[in-house]
Amino acid sequence: MSILAALTRSLRDDPVPAARSEPVISAAAPVATSGTAQPEAWMYDIGFNGSGSRVTALPRVTPVMAQRHATVTACCTIIAGDLAKLPLQVWQRDGEGREVRVREHAAGHLLNVEASEGVTAMVTRFAMTYAFALRGTAFAYAPRDGAGELTMIDWVHPDFCSVLRNGRARFYDFEDGAGIRRRSPGRTMVHLRYMSEDGWTGRSPISVAAESFGIALAGQEAAARSASGTSMKAYAKIQAFDADEENYQRQRERLRRALRDEGDNGIPVIGPDDEIKRLDLSAADQQLLESRKFDREQIAATYRMPPSKLQMLEHGVKANGQQQAIDYRSDCLSHWGSFIETQLALGLLTEAERRRGLFLRHNFDALLRATTKERYEALNKAVGGPWMSLNEARREEGLGDVAGGDAIYPPSNMTRDENPTKDKETEE
């Protein structure tokens, strides 16, 4: 073989492939997985299903479902109703701390008279406050005209509003009262949020204390089943279930007689293969729920609601009713009202107005109005004598004016001589 043939032969032969070096394959470490229907415990630790409970037997609690409990509805209704009926006024605080009422601002009309076309301010404020107390969040659309004046306050249902984020800016995707789908920036929106951990996301007190509210709902559902008398209280496994019909009926009747026999003192005598399983709460469970008295006390504490407002009269009597009203204002309404005032101001007042000292404040004096006698006595002490004319008093009673009835007659010991004489004779 020639040298040329040997060289071409080496080129024609297939090249020997190089050996591949691959890493050793081993089984991966098991990864914790969980479904959503029955979440594992670690799912709750990372925040999934925040309104649920580790105890799967408890009913799942959401703010909407919690409304079935009368105490939850009462707390939200009382807070929303009392705050909605109070005047919400615009004030201005100057550099020296003096506060002056601002009467010409558009927010004053929208918050107290007519929020939007055909919707009164009280209806809008009640809806916002109720959603805020129940869900921990509430929205309203507050657009401005070309001159920067507020035109309306349109409440937006929380279920139909999505919050979009772009850095620190927020945009809201919702449907307004006219059925128009909008995407508005934060400067045209009112966003109320409660118990927020990041400053933006509101949390409902019901979702935070979901397990405790679940106990209350479980007790209520058990009471409803017992009252209806149509629920299945237990199931029984008896002998010869698959036997002929005659044997089945005989065994079934035997078990029924054993359960109805009052002479057994609640301990039925059954066969070795029979089994009775209760499906409802036992008497001990019912007693536990009753001893906790969660239905009222704990829910009221969650909402900072005085027990007397929920007709829990064992916590107070009429003798201290006035003090209870003061506590209700300072502990409950001031707490919820402060959140609403400050967050409404962010949406209804411009940054320039807030820098000039404008703010919103509820007039709580309208809620704690004294009796007619107490008000008249206070005014009498303040001015040192009569403060109402005869005609003013007659108008209060629906009577007409009389001649000379517009003068206020002070008592004789409160009068003084405007032109004293120098040579006034004195009696000996």
C-alpha cells in the first residue's frame, strides 16, 4: 500500500467519538406540595387562605359570609349609620393652631347633601363605611372638572374594583355608577384601608380573626340545624345490612328501640357489630360555645363596640347611659372616624389644600346633643341671663309674633344705668 493510499484511508474512516462526561444523576429531594382544596399547614404559614383555619371542620369565614351573624351585621350597621348621619365638615387650621370652618368647599356639599346625581350623601357615606368596617377596604370615584373642582363622589363596590401598581403609583380599574368601565389614577379615587401592613392593602378584622369568627358561625349553624329538626344527627351501622329486607327492617327497628329506651339513661344497648356515630355537636361542645359567649362579647371587642349599643344591658344601666355614650364616641366612633377622615382627605382635598391646613372632621356634637333643659340652662349660665326673646319663644311653639316681643328682658338685678347722674340723692 502506497503512502498516499494510507493517508486517504485514514481520512475515509469514521472518526472515533470523544467520551462524554455527564454528571451523576441522583433522585431529587422531596418537595412539599399541597392542593388548594385541602391546604397543608405550611400553606397557611405563607399566607394562603388567610380567612381560613387549620381546623378544617370549622366553616370557612369571609366578610360576606360573616354577615349571617347578627352581631357582625349590627356592629357594621351601627358604625356606618352613626358616622353617616354626622355632619362631615371641612376645616382649616392656620399656623397658630386656630381652626376655622370652610363653608364654600365643594367637598362640604358632596359629603353632606348630594354625593352624585340622584344619590344622597348619607347613602354614599353609609355604603363606604359599611364596606370599610366589614371588608377593611372601600373605594369611591371622585373626579374633578377642568377647573380642579370636585364634581361627585361615586361609591365603587370592592368586588368590582382592582388595584394596579406602577411603583408607588396606584391605578384603579372599576365600573362606575353609569356602567362605564374606567381606569383612573389614585388622585381621582378615595381608597379606605384598615389594618394595613404595607400602607396600601386593607385587611378585614373578620379575616384576621377568622378562626374565632369560625367558631361563632359554627355555633350558629349548629343551633339552626337543631331548631329546624330536619338535620341528620347521626348515622348507625347495623348487622345484616346486606341481608334480606325482612332481616334488615328487624335489625333497624331493634336499634331504634334501643335509642328510644329512656330506661337506659342515654346508654343504648346495641350489638357487637353495631355502631352509632354522631354528626352534630355534642352537649359538651354546645356548652363550650355558650360558655365563651363569643357571639356578642368577642365580636363587639373586635369592632371596639360598647356592649350597651348591642342591647347587652347586663353591662350597664340607664343611670350611666350618658357615660356609655361618651365611651362609645371616644373608643369606637373616634377610632373608625379618624381612619375615614384622614383617608377621605387624601382623595377629596388636593395636596395644595392639605398643605394650607385644610382637613375633614366629623361633628360629634350632633350625636351627643343634650336635652332641651340642659342646653337652655347652659346657655343661661353662659350669657348671665335670658338669651331668647318673647317672639323667638313663641315661634318655637308655632305662635305668631307680638308687638315689642323682639326685646330681651334681663332680670332687674342684672341691669345698669347707662347715664348715671352725679348728684344722686340717697335716702337717709
